[in-house]
Amino acid sequence: MIGLKGDAFESCLNVLNVLTKAGYDAYIVGGAVRNALLGLPVSDFDLATSAKPEEIVKLFDKVVPTGIEHGTVTVLYMSDAFEVTTFRADKKYTNFRHPSGVSYLGSIEGDLARRDFTINSMALSKEGELIDLHGGQTDLEFKLIRTVGNPEDRFREDALRMLRAIRFISILGFSLEPKTEEALTENAHLLKHVAVERLQTEFSKLLAGKAVNSALIQLVLSRVHHFLPGLSKMPSMLNKNVDLSILETEIERWAWLSSYAENPVTFMKEWRLSNSIIKQAERLITISLEVQHDGWSNRTVYDAFPNAKSCERLLAVIDQREPDFTKIDRIISKLVITSREMLAVTGNDLISWDQTNPGPWVGEAIREIELAVITGKIKNEKSSIRRWLKQWRTQ
């Protein structure tokens, strides 16, 4: 028997009870079962049931048809959301990614047989009884990633499963079962049929794993890197044994990876990252290069603020050392301003004082004023700045 606790689990039990009392079979499936067996925290529950989508809709007050064409709806219960999918078998796959349709089944056995990996193909009843038809528990014990059934078939059905397999290496610290690894290597080229956005979602999770080094090495061993944006040009970097656990955010991790590309921005655009992530990651890389050259100073800390510690973490990984925030903290504690908005003057003040037209000189002057203030050459007061500006304009 497997016992789970927590408010989300209590809500999950209530959803299961509604389904079973209405005469349907219903189970917890997927990652929640896997993580429970591994002793990892579980807060997200997916359910599988014999009830069809239209029957689920009748049983609950709030249901969102998130993937109803594939038999999936999202049940909103209390403050939690549960993805509930009808037992199903997938019809023939097209484009190495999507099934052409689904057919509903009356039992959990067929539903588990269609899943990707054995460690994800287990089900748990509301009483805590485990259903494991494909050796998932054994593979958890031996820390193996193995497909359900023939790996060649599983990867040709959905090529994204290959990158998911390597993502699980990173997240769980597992390794590929030999036949699964062989099939993955032989079919890696099929990843070119998968939308970059889907690859990026998996790869972002991969970069955050505790065993990311092992996963990146596996990318090269399985030749997967040849079919991911920009990575074919950096196999030696992927084989580096670096401590990425130092990096705390998705932006820091993409900045690290992109810093090895010939053009970091182009590289990130190829991965279809959001403009926000690209802009922030590019900024981290730029400041980090300045710090590598000049060290941490009032100027570099000010320019990096509030992301100076992110830059230091990035530099620590690149230089293969521990991050040191001592100097950054000391500088921040003494900075008179930490942003342009804190200056005692604006561009309009400068224009009114000089009685001249706006132009590039205003931005240049504001920058010089910032530097003079943070280095203590002038006080952050209008009168001091005005006197300094008059002298600066005559130089």
C-alpha cells in the first residue's frame, strides 16, 4: 500500500471518490505515482478513468475541455486542478509526433500499455493499491529509463519521447536501459520532425535537473545534439563536467548555454525562447564579460543590479568555481543609487538647464552623471549635478 498526504492529495481523493461512486474506475497515474514510489514530493496529480469526457463534465461543477479531442479534461476542485483522461488507446501516429485519434477503453490495462516509459506506466487506486504491469517498480529500483514495449515503436510513434528520456536522466539521475539507448541513437534524426517549442520545453527542464551533466553527455553519445538547435557545434562544451546546480533560474541556465554559441542571441532565437528571456539572458552574458575583464566594481555592480548575483553565479559556472557574493554585497551596501530612476535629475532637467534641443547628448550626459554619482565624484543632488554638468559640457 502506498500512502500519500497533503491538501492536494485530499482534493484528489475527493475527485476519485466522485468518479468511483458514480460507477467508474479511476486511478492516479503518471509522475505522481513514480514520485511517490521514489519518496519525492507529490503535488500534481493526473487521473485516468473509465468515464468519458462528457460523463466527467456532468459529475463536476467546473470542468475545462483542455484536450477533449484526446479524452482529457481538467477538473477544477476546491483550489486544485486535476487533468482527467479517459482510458484510451492511441490510433496510428502521424508525423512521428501525434496520434491520428484515440479510442476509449474500458480498463486501465490498455491505457497503461500506451504510455512512454515503464516508470510512468503505473497506476494507484484511491485505496493505495499499485498497478504495475510493465516492471516500473523494478526499473525505479535499478534507476533505469525503459520504454513500455518495443523502444523502436515508441520513439517512431512520438519522437519527443527521446528527449523526454534524456530529461528523466537529468531529473532523476537514472540511465538508459541498453535497448532503449540503442533505439534512441538509431532514431535520433526523427527529432527534426518535432516543433522547436516542444523541444525547448523539454530542454529547459533538462537543464534544471540534478544530473544535467550526465544528460548532456548522453545527448552527445546518442547523437541527439545533432538534431537540436545549435548544439551540433558545441559537443565539447556538452561534455564538460560543470556544476549547473549553482544556477538558480531558467534565464541563468540559458545564458550559460548560450554563452558558448558563436552568437548567443541567434542561438536563443533558434530555440524559440521568449523575447523576455533572450533579453535578460543577453544582459547577463554582456555584464559577465565585463566583469571577467574589469572585476566587480561600483560600475559593474550598478550596471548588473538587481541581477549582479545572477551574473556571479554564471561566472562561477563558466570559471568552474564557487560563487562569491562578498564583494557584491559590500558594494551594494554603499551604492548611493541602484537605478537611473533614483537620480536626482532627469533628461528634462538637463535640457531646461542648457536651453537646448534634446539629442544623443542627453543620454550620454545621464550616463556620465550616473557614473559620477556611484563613484562618489558628485552628490546625488540637483545643485551638485548642475555644477558638474556645466563643467562636463565644456570639456
